[in-house]
Amino acid sequence: MAFDGITIANLAWELKHALEGGKIAKIAQPEKDELLITIKNNKENYRLQISASASLPLIYLTANNKTSPLTAPNFCMLLRKHIGSARILSVKQPGLERIIEFELEHLDELGDLCRKRLIVEIMGKHSNIIFCKEDGTIIDSIKHVSASMSSVREVLPGREYFIPQTIAKENPLEVTEETFKNCISTSPTSVQKALYGHLTGISPIVAEELCHLASIDSDRSASELTDLELTHLYHTFQLMMDDVKEGNFSPAVVYDGDTPVEYASVPLTCYDSKGYRRETYDSISILLENYYASRDTITRIRQKSSDLRRIVQTALERSCKKYDLQLKQLKDTEKREKYRIYGELLNTYGYELKGGEKSFKCINYYDNQEITIPLDPQLTARENAQKHFDKYNKLKRTYEALSQLTKETKAEVDHLESVSSALDIALEENDLVQIKEELMEFGYIKKRRANEKRPKITSRPFHYISSDGYDIFVGKNNYQNEELTFKVASGNDWWFHAKGIPGSHVIVKSNGQSDLPDRVFEEAGALAAYYSKGRENDKVEIDYIQKKNIKKVAGAAPGFVIYHTNYSLVASPRCDLQEAKS
């Protein structure tokens, strides 16, 4: 996925025309590494979202707002103090670097005009938002980088800002034909690697597109290109750079079916002959928001749930190891009957022994087969019989104890897997509150003090409307599953769940009708598959049954039920329905 220099150039061009001359109205910091800046310009309000997340750095214009913390972080307060009402003089990109720089003008404490620079670096895990004076002195940054963290550049208040040059690359907007040819022809790699390895801001996919446009095999060795081919490649490259300079961009996403494969700000004609579908956008911001919105949400919630995930995973691994050991020990008890038979046969035939034997052969009267009984030569027949009975009784006691323990441990494993599934479903911080409460209740997390206030539960089950107008509810965690099945659902409502794997309870309200359209069952089954551990599978088997036939397991964790007669269907995991407005 190419968040490269050309995509940044497209963004800079879009931001330049939308924001230059505008005035900052609001600065918020909804996440520790994210800014949301509201700008008023040309009688319109624009929201600029900037994220320096190591896993998913982003910058684009958005129509969506985010909830900010009650107490603003220090970096946000600093920006509000200096540029809370600043005017945006210019938006520019240095060369074709993955950097956007905002030049800002504001009044200082004395009422004098001052200029500042807000620099956004989109560089993977090294992404940052840096606030500087006009001369390049760093005032502060959203991430501090000390000398111990980076030997290339310190990002700390008082240090001078500069763009790190870890690899010597040419500026694509200024490179001459001679330099271009020399860089490519002397490279020991393929043509594609030579292009993105020697030119700033060129991603592998753009390099592939250039090769395709120039009718050159991208995997061919760069040193094998003729002068004519190099000239043709340069002219193709120059035409692309001319489009970048003039702001002629064509943002597009390439799909393989419904799965996005790649995106870029240039036409990806290299995919045209491979059966892929290309969807174009008028705005690079809209493309990025559509492409990354769901990923960003998932990334954020995974960061916030990381502690809970670690607790659940640790407990689950421990319980699985314990369960495997118990099953092994239980299997060892299967030979207990053998020792009982040894004892009984010795009590029956022991009179034949003369003493000192290491074994004894006799007929087993249970199956009329000859059997060999091991003996301790130093013990009498009666003492050997008692020894075997003792072994039998010990294994019997172990079997009885383990039979119950394995059930308890298996229930513990199933419960933890269901909690893990709930963490996968969670999309908001509110969804984590009930999961945390459940982990407290079952002793995986230390319980809060008696005087500590319980958090307010605001998370609600998913609510969808089927194509035929029926209400479908999906639980997000075990507590919600319990509530849906035994409080929301009535006797004739339909209950759905992925067979044999952790997942959500799905309830279809029948509205008192005995017969529902087949499509309702298909849509509910698809949701039950989607909100389960089988989400990544092509097909998932779904059990469905009327709620009146569902029973709660006595003493079990919330959301665990039993049923005996059910229907089954096979569904593809998907969530095509729109959520109902609350």
C-alpha cells in the first residue's frame, strides 16, 4: 500500500487549495499521537486529521469528528497557546519527501505577527508531528526522539529541525536525464528496485507502473537496459513528474473482487490486464479515509485493549497447558481395570504359587484368554494381590477427580476463548468496559476497591434491520449475549450461533410470526459467522433454534447455553446490513 511521495504530493495539492488562507478554529488531540484541527476557510469548515501512529500514520481531510479527552495533552495545549487562531499561509512538500509542512502566522503575547511551522512526517514507525519556529528550531513534537532512540536525528525542544537523509536519493522533480540514466544503469538490481531505490518518494507500485508504461519488464536487470530503453523510461518518468508538478492526479483503488489490493495517486494501468477492478476518486482524502478508516479503528482499539488481550492470552495458554496435562493423566488412568483384574485373579489362583515367581500365567475368566500377571518375587500371592488393588484404587480416585477437573478446565478454556472473541469484536473503548468487568468477576483481574465507583455501561449490542424488515441483534460480549438470549428474546424468536467455536449470540425477533422468509435466516447466519472466531473462513456452520429451546448451563459463565435439537445452515461470514439508528 503506497503512502508514498506522490500520494503526499496529491494530499499537499488538495490541502493547499482547501486550507491556504484559512484560520485555525480548533485544535484537539483525541489520541496520544493524533491531532484533529478544524480550519475555517472560504465560509467552510474543514477538519484535518493527522496521525503519527507507528502502525498507521495518516493525514487527510475528514467530515467526521472525534471525542477528545476532558484534559488536553501538553502538546495540544502548546499548539492552542501558539497557533490556536493562526492563519495558514502555505502548505508545501519539500521535494517529493513524505513530509507536509504548514507555514502559520499568528500574534504573539505582545500582539506582534509571528510565524511558525507545523511539520507532519509520514514515515512509518518514525512518523511524527513537529512544531517549529520560523528558523527551524523545534519548540515541541508529539513524539520525543532522544539520541538513545535514534543516532540519525534528535527530535527534542531546542534542537534544529532537518530532514534525515539515511539513503542518498535523487529528487524526482529535479533529476536530470543524465543523472537518471546513470542511477538506473549502474544499479545491480532489477529496474523496479533501481527506480524506488534511487529516487525519493517513488514506491514499488509506482516503479512497477513506470515499467509497465515504458513496456519494460520490471524484473529485468537494470544494467542490461539499452540507451534507447533508458531514454524511453526517462521520458515516461518525466511525463509522470510533470503531472505531479501540475497537480494532475488520478487517485484510485484497485480491487480483486471486493478486496482492496493497492491504491495510488496515479492510474495503475499495470493491473488492467490482470482482471482487477479499479475505482477512481475525485479526492485523495476521501480515498484514504475510506481505505484506512476501518483499519485505523481496529488498530486503535487493539492498542487500547492490549493489556486485556495479554491477560486473556496468558490465562488461556496456562489453562490449555493444564487441560492437556489433565487429559494425559486421565488417559493414564484407563489401565486401572487391569490392576483390579490382576488382584482378583491372584486371589482366585494364588494357591498355585510356590513363592519367588516374577510372573504368573492363568486364564482370565472375564474373557477366557490367557493372561500374564507381573509379580514381586519377595511378596506372597495375597500381598501381590493387595499391591495391585492399591494401584487400582489410586488410579480410580485419580480418574474420579480428573473427570471433574477436566470439565472445569475445559469450561475455563471455552470461557477465555469467548472473551478473546469479544475483544476481536470490540470497536470502541466503551465495548471494553463490560469485558473488563467480566474478567474482574472471574478473578483474572484484581477487583476494584469497595469505595471505587463502577464504570457506566454505555455499550449496546449491534442492531441490524434485515432486508425484510426484521430486527436482528448481535451481542458484543458474554454479558450482552446473556441479556439478548434470556431477556430480549422471547419464546418464538430465533437464536443463531457458530457451531463449535466462540462467537456472538444472534437474535432474530419473529414479531410473533411462525414463518420467516429464508433470506432472514441467511442474513442472520452470515452475521453469526462474521461475529465469530470463524470470520476469516470461507464458510462457517451455524446452529439455529427457537429461543424457547435454549437452556442456561447451571453455574456456567454468562452467555453459555445448551440445546439438544437444532437446525443447521452453512453461511459465508459477512456484514452487509446497515446498523439501525438508535
